[in-house]
Amino acid sequence: MSQTPATGAPPPQHPTDQTPTGSVAPGRLTGKMSMQSRLMATVFAIVAGILLVVALVTSAVLTTVLNESVDERLKNTGESLGPEFGQNAAAGDPVGQLQDSRAAPGTMLIFGTNSGGATGAYFSEDFSAQSLSAQQISEVLAVITDVRPHTVKISGIGSFRVQALIDSSTGKVLGVLGLATSSESETLARMLWAIGLVTAGGMVGLGVATSVIIRRGLRPLRDIAETATRVSRQRLDQGDVSIAERVPHDQADPATEVGQVGSSLNTLLDHVENSLSARERNEATMRRFVADASHELRTPLSSIRGYSELSLRDPTLSDTTEQSLERIQAQSLRMTGLVEDLLLLARLDEGQEVVIDAVDLTEVAVHALVDQQVAAPDHAWSVEADEEPLIVAGDAARLSQVFVNLLANARTHTPAGTEVTLRVRRVGAGSATRAVVQVHDDGPGIDEALEAEMFSRFARGDASRARRTGGTGLGLAIAKAIVEAHHGTISVRSSPGDTTFEVRLPAKPLDATGAQ
């Protein structure tokens, strides 16, 4: 068929034709730690704190023990100094004293001199006496504040445990004796390394064991969450709903905390299933009532309309009586239309009223638009469609009713001069081929509060009951029911100057020659 001039606006993109970018699955990057991670972090922090305290206490105790050992050696070394000690101390000859006493490597002596200064020496590892510099001596003397042993780090030769030598008879300070603590420092370092390695290995082992234990302990919770997720993916808003998913019996034991969660979820699912079944029974009863009532009302309404038409033929009627009968006839016609709509909805809900056949959707849509052109010549009507037919499996009469309702909705709720465009096109390929029909207008748009319930029954854009504006509120509900009976979808998006109703139906794909 030929293409009528379009309004110049490109066809709007359907949301499903676009690939979302930067989307993130819900609940993935929430910035919160899982229970397993929190438990592991807590256990790690507690154990690491305990091990750190143990390491510090062990280090402090070992340091004290080693110092006590050095102090004992220091005492024994002081007591073992030979009879030459006093002479060497008076002469300020620490080297001679070290050689005379055959001191062990790492022994240090400092004596005062006649000039009021001090001189000192120590035995190196090769049993050679090395003199101390003035800086080294001052470092030692700086810590000698009493007769107790002290630890000092001497530049160039390492750490020493030093103690003042006192003449027991006079109480006079004879000098300073020191012993190197390098062996004790090495012992302490090896011990700390051993503690660190054992701690690291223990933390790794603890991490593996904790991860396995917590993972196994939380497995029932994950199974419960998976059960709830599967239930959440079921359609529960319509039809006869049966929830077969349940938490396994061994994970729903009320004797355990996790079992209480599973048992509560099973109880909740039972309650939901029973409630949904009761809701479906009530809705089925209501549908039958509406269908039966609508069917029964058709006969008296036909009678009222027939008697009113017959009475209007009486030429002796007064003007008042004739106006009353015309009003009765108009209201009976309106009530008949409402009853027919209710009966149609009830039958569609029961899966009736749809006769499937091959339908050229383009032809059906264009015929509906031509009817509206006659009804509203004050609107600007146009159509955009491809040349080849667009074949779908459906009921031509019911699909025509869908397009009539959509076009009538655009005609009724937009002012004169509004441009209404009907677009018919094919999207997708193969089994994903869809027929897309759009009814677009540049009218004032739809109120945001109404847009969410546009396809609900008895939804009105105008609160009035006037046929011209308010209507019965069933037109779009009928359109949605018919489209869904054809396994399609209907949607609307609106803003001031841009309102589009869109119908999507499964379409027969094109073959290699471009034919359906």
C-alpha cells in the first residue's frame, strides 16, 4: 500500500530495542559485606588480637628472662675478677684487667683515670682487647644512674648490659662492667620470627577452617534464599497460582535458628498459596457473575430499546413525552454498550471470544484509522506503514476493536487540530519478529497520576460521566485484555506534546525472498 505523508517525527524507540549500558544487577554492588564475610572478619580480628597480645606478652617475658640471665652472668663475672682488679682499676688499665682475668668475648670494662676522665676496653670475638672511644664511654656512663644493671646500645659494637662495680668495703665506684647481649638478642629475634611464622600459618589455617565451617553453616540460609528467589520469579498477580517451592524438611527444623527461618518461610508460602487460591476462586466467581449478569441484562435492555423505538413512532406523542422516550432510548443504548463491554471482558478473562486466523495487521489498523477520519475531520490523521502485508495470528474483529479504542481515545481526549499518526512496522527477526503498532498524538499528554492506571478497568482521564469525555473507562482495559489474549503487550508513554500508545504482537517472520 502507499505511504501517507508522516508528521516528520521519527518513530520512537521502544525500550526493549535498546541495549542498556552500565546496568548493574540489583544487590551486587551495594557496598555491604555478606554475613559470611562479617563472621570471618570478626573471627580473624579476635584471633589476631589474641595472638598479638600473646606475642607481646611472650616477648616481654622472654626479654625479662634473658636480661635476668645476663644479669646473673654479669654478677658472676664481677665476682670472678682477679686480685689484680683493684690495681688495674687504680691504674686505669681496663685492657690489662681484661687480659689478666681472661674475660670472655663481649666483656667490657670502664675505669676512671687520675685526671678525672675515664678509659675503657672490651674483648672482641677474636679475644683481642679493643679500646673504647670517648663517645662510646659517654654513652655507657649516661645510663649508669644507680647500681642496678642497665641496657645500653653502644655505637659501633652493639647492645650491652652494664652495671657499676662497687667496692664492698668502701662503697666506692671502681668502674663499669658490661656484657654484650648479641646472643640474647639473636635468641629473642629467632623466637619472635618463630612466633610470627606460627601465627601466620595459624591465621591461614584458621581462615580456611573458618571459611569451610561458616560456608557449611550458612548453606541452609543460601538454600532458603534460593527458594525465596524462585518464588519471587513466579507470576502471582493473575490466574490460578500454585507455589510448589518449599524449603526442604531437613532445613526447616524449628529446633535450630536456621531451621526456624526455613519453617517460617514454608508457613508463609502456605499462607500465600492459600490466599492466592482464595483470591482466584473469588475472581472466578466474580467473572461468572459479571458474565451471567451481563448476559441476563441484554434481554431487558433490548426490550427497553425496542419499546422506546416503537413508542417514538406514535404521532400523537407530546413534545415532552417524545423527549423522554428519546432520552430513555439513548440511555438504554449506553447501558447496552456498557453491558456488552463487561460481557466481553468476562469472556476474555475466561479465554473466550478470540478466534485465531491469519490477519493482515496493516489493513486492520488502516481501516480503523479511516473510520476515525470520518468521525473527527477536525484532527490531522496520517499513517506510516510498509508496502508489504504484516501478517499476525489473531482475531481480526478483536484487533480492529483494539485500534478503534486507541484511535478513539486519541480523538476524544485531544483538541481539534491535533495530529494523530498511526505507525505500523516490523521489528526483530526469526522467532523474535514482532509487529509494532503505535498511535501517536501531539496533544496535551496524560497526567502522571493517571498514566500508571491507564489500562485498569473504569479508569477515566476525566472524572465526569459524559460520554464525550469521561466514557465508561473500559476501552483501554478491553484493548489490553485483547492484546494479552494474542500473547502481546500494550504500553503508553506520555509527555506534553508527545503521547504514544504501543501494541506489540508476535508476527510471522519473513522468508529469504522477503515474503511471509
